[in-house]
Amino acid sequence: MTQYLARRGLYLLVQLLVVATVVFLLLRLVPGDPARAILGETATEEQVARVRHQLGLDQPIYRQYVSWMADVLRGDLGTSITSGRPVATDVRDRLGNSLELIALATCLSLIIGLPLGIIAGLRANRLPDFVLSAAAMLGLSLPGFVVGTVLLLIFALRLRWLPQTQFVEWSENPGQHLKLVILPVLTLAASTVAVIMRMTRSSMLEVVRQDYIKLARAKGLSERTVILRHALRNAINPVVSVVGLELATLLGGTVIVETIFGWPGLSSLLIAGVRARDYPVVQGVVLLIAVLTILINIAVDIAYAVLDPRIRIS
């Protein structure tokens, strides 16, 4: 297990270096002058030169790279052109809001999707399976902006069960914050529940047909023990993989939810940076999302090793 974790750690370091390099080169390869794009076509050459110096674009590319990597290793992502605030500060303020939505949506999806997937797998080609599969297809077919808009119209504007006001921090008003988080979480969880349920169903269908499941039942073990201790334990790895993929997708895919519900997260910060051509903000947010995605993949690999000891020696 120690060697396995060491290999994963080395793999993580290499990936982080590659991602940081790609993020750095990405904006440098975009056609046009970033300083001119930030200031607009009416800017004078003196103004453009000043911004280029502020961004370090007047230095050779290798010096820009070394300087930027050194700043990143110190946790310095630069300064926002539009707000004048450190990008790391803006990212830190927004990161918690995005992670809150993602964590709650993932937990809700597991709480709902796993049991429904087990039921569908055990009742394959019967009425419960048909109903749940149809519901899952509906959840996968509806785009996030449709689900979010419908929920907003029904529960916030029509029934007025939930408020539709400006964002309120947890520390300011916990009750109001909890009310505001319900609809965004439901919107994010709609498709994730469907994905987890379908994967659980497919994995359970494969496992329950195995000989060791038939043997466990023949020994007189209760159905609960057979399903939870034997079937689900061996069917959970594909589900873990799907959850990891969904987490990575949600990291960069909350922009629609944050826009609809006015939730100040990373995605909305990224969109604001793109619109304002604030390159340090775009670069910092993209780098953070990429790093978090890599960490999620490493966490999934470690979970595989914990759940299935055979993987540790592979």
C-alpha cells in the first residue's frame, strides 16, 4: 500500500507540473495582445505598454514562465486587472461557496441514487426497474438550465416556498443561507442522481449473477446481508469511478447554476474574468480547477485500492 501511494504521489506531482505549464502557455498562445484586449482598441501605446509591464508580458517567455511558476509555488496567482485584488484572495472567497454546492449535491445524489440503483438492479425488467429507468433518462435528458429555471419558477416565484434573494453568507444568517442553497443543490443533483443510479443498477445486475452470490444465498444468509456485504461491496468500484467523474464535472460545470441563482462561486468568477479579459483571474481559476480535478482522480485511485486490495499490487 505504501508503494502504491508513493507511485500515486509521484504521478500527482508530474500532473501538477504539466497542468501548470499548459495553463501558462494557453493564454500566451491566444492570438492578439492581451494588454490591448484588456484596455480596448482606443487605448494608447503608453497605456498598453504599462499593462504589458504589469502582466510581465514584456519579458522573454522563459522568464515569464519561471517567474509565474515561482509565484504559484508561493500561492501567489497574481493581481486582478479589474478589481486590483489578489487573485488568490478572490479564489479563496469563492472556492468555499462552490465546494459547498458540490459536496451537498454529491451527498444527496449518493443518498438517493445508490438505493434506487440497488432496487432497479434487483428488480430488473420489472415495474420498479422500468419506472426508475424512465426517471433516470428524464434526469439525464433535461439540461441544468432547464431544471434550475423550472425549480426557480415553481418553488421561488409561484409557490414562494423558498426565497429568491441575494446571496447571504452562512455566518450572517444560517437559516436564510440554508434556504438559498436548496434549489442550486437540487439542480446539480438532478443529473448526478441519474448517473449514479444507472451505474449502480448496471453494476448490481452483473454482480448478482455471480456464483458466490448464489452460494451466499444457498448458505441461508439473509437477503440484506447478501446484498450489502457481498453484492454491493463488489459492485461499488464502478460507482466510485462515476462519482469521481461527476465531481470533476461539477467543478467546472456549476456556472449555469451559479448564474441562475446568483451564487458567487468559482465558475461565476471565471465567467466574469473572461468577459472582462482579466487574464490573471482566468489563469488562476483554470489552474485551481485543474488541480482539484487531479486531486479527485488521485482520491478515486486511493479509494479503489482501499475497496479492492487486488489493485494495490497492480
